[in-house]
Amino acid sequence: MDFDLNDEQRLLKESVDRLLADRYSFEQRKAYARDSHGYSAALWSQYAELGLLALPFAPDDGGLGAGPVELMLTMEAFGHALVLEPYFATVVLGGGMLRHAGTAEQRASLIPSIAEGTCKLAVGLTERASRYTLHDVSTRAERGPDGWVLEGEKGVVLHGDSADHLIVSARVAGAQRDRDGIALFLIDATAPGVARTGYDTQDGLRAAQVTLAGVKVGPEGALEHAGAAIDVIERVAQEAIAALSAEAVGTMAAMHALTLDYIKTREQFGKPIGANQVVQHAAADMFVALEQARSMMLYATMMAHDDDADERARAMAAAKVQIGRSGKALGETAIQLHGGIGMTMEYAVGHHFKRMTMIDKQFGDSDHHLTALAARGGLFRTDDLEAGR
């Protein structure tokens, strides 16, 4: 299989890498984080100019029609630079919901604005008791004379405090943990009854607690597949895992590079600590962990748009397991080799490890996905193994 990039993909990678190298040093990132929204509005506009905000959307909807490889390249670069902007929330999660479940009218209304950088989305799927179970939904949507009325709460809504629109899951039928009876709704973030409490997350991003109190949503606000939206939600979550895998590899590569540079320059007893064989072995183990994660990132990218839901779920679970474990091992070694400086807020490596830890928790940590993968019988189906595929 050919893993080489084509000319357009190489140009994309070079453009994103160059922009972030020029505009996203660690000191610049700290300045962006102090903005009222927690990121740089100027850089968000530059992402739009580069076409990054239009990447995954169909040309007919105002996008560029790019595939998972282009998204992988972008997310890997963002992970390396510890990007703060709401790209994942708007383009990956919100955009994924629109691509897979949005009506033609919703796509026509929102996607061109997303591509231009004038519209930001946030997606609310998590509730107090749901943990990693996406169909554990207590938020209710009751039919009213002019559409729907929503009641409930959503937690850890990434960039929910600065989004223009929210896409939330709500139950239209059934009990709290039933797979059936779930719908998706598009809500104006400033609509009456919507309350958002924003806060900083451990990795320097922003999230919000969202309360919906009698929020009225017209018929045009309901996404497709009402009552049977769980399949769409899980598909978007799996595509999001592929994107997060790329971001994780980017931040792991940055930790590895920072550590190599440190052990070559930090001297103890008159020589660099990297001259110590034990330290060299630890650095080699970091490289192995990084390459193991990279291989699973590529696999997740290849499987992100697979139409076989079972195969796609197995692939994303396997990627989550390996990348979560590799990220933990690499990050712990990076902190250990840096010593005390690795724990300070003034040095980048600790921030990368925090982001890696948060990525591991999004949409299920490595232990959760190992259990899910075991329940499916492993990465490969029995019939595939028997057929030698």
C-alpha cells in the first residue's frame, strides 16, 4: 500500500506547518490563551483563508471535498503546536453531524459560514451520568405546537461558550439508556432558555456546561434520523477518534523532540545526560511508542470512512487502545527525563502531556476501548481470520 502523499496533500502539510511555525510558538500560545475566548480570532481567520475550515465538506455544500488524509495532516500539525482554536469542535464534530445528518437546508445555511470562519459550532453529547456511553441521554425533547421543547443539561461541551450554534442529543422516546429514541437538534446558542457556563479545561482549551430550560426549536432545527440518531452519533464519534489519533501523534512527536533536545543539552557531572546509556534506552522506548501510535493513526485514518460499521468500530477501538497506552508511556518518560522543569507551567512538555491525557479520555479511554474491542472478539472478525484476510 502506498502511504506517500500526493502533491496537493504535501502542499497542505507544508502550508499548515509553515503557518504554525511562524504563529504558534509556545509563548504565542500562552498569549492566545489569555484572550476572552481562549484562542486567536486572527488565526481562525487564517485557517479559513487556507481552506482548512472547508476541508471535509462536499463541494456542493461549499467545501473542498477533502478526505480523511487531509484531516489527519491538519490535526497532526495542530497537535504538534498545541492549537487552541475550536477546529475539532466546529469542523470535526459539528461538521461531522451536518455532513451525516444535516438537512440540505441546514447544510446550505451553515457550511459556507463555517468555511468562511464566521460560524462556530459546538456539540453536546455528554451528561452527568453518561460517562462514555453515547446513548445514555436524559435530556428530553417534547413535541410542541411549533416544533420541539428541550429540557436538560450537557457537560464538557468543547468550546461551547464561544459557539454560535449548538448541536445536542436529546431523547424523543424511550428510557434513558435505550439506543432508540434519540434525536439531534441544532440550536442557536443565544436562544431563550440556553445557559452556558464556560471554563478552562486542564489542557488549556475551553468547555462549557450547557443548560437547556424550555428551549424551543422549530421543525427546521431537527437534524435527520430523528429517533434513530445513535448510529450517526457513533459514526461521527468514530471519525472524531481518527482525528484525535492524529492530534495525539502530533503532540507525542513534539514531546519526543523536546526530550531529545533536552537530554542533548542538559549537563550533569560534566557531560550531557543523553550520554548515559539508560537515558538513551528510555529515548529509544519513546521512539518505539511514537511509531506504534503512528501506525495506528494511519490505520484509523484508512478506516474512518469505512461503510462497515463493525469494522470501523473495531479499528477505532484498537487505535484508542494503542495510542492511549503509547501516549501515556511516552509522556511519563518525557516528564521523568526532564525532571522538575517538565512539571512547570512555563515549559511546553507538561502541556503536551496534559493534552495527551485529555485526548485519551475523549470518547473513551484505552481501558474502555480494550473492553469494547474484547466484546467484539478482537480487531479481526473470526470469518476474516478463517478466510485468511
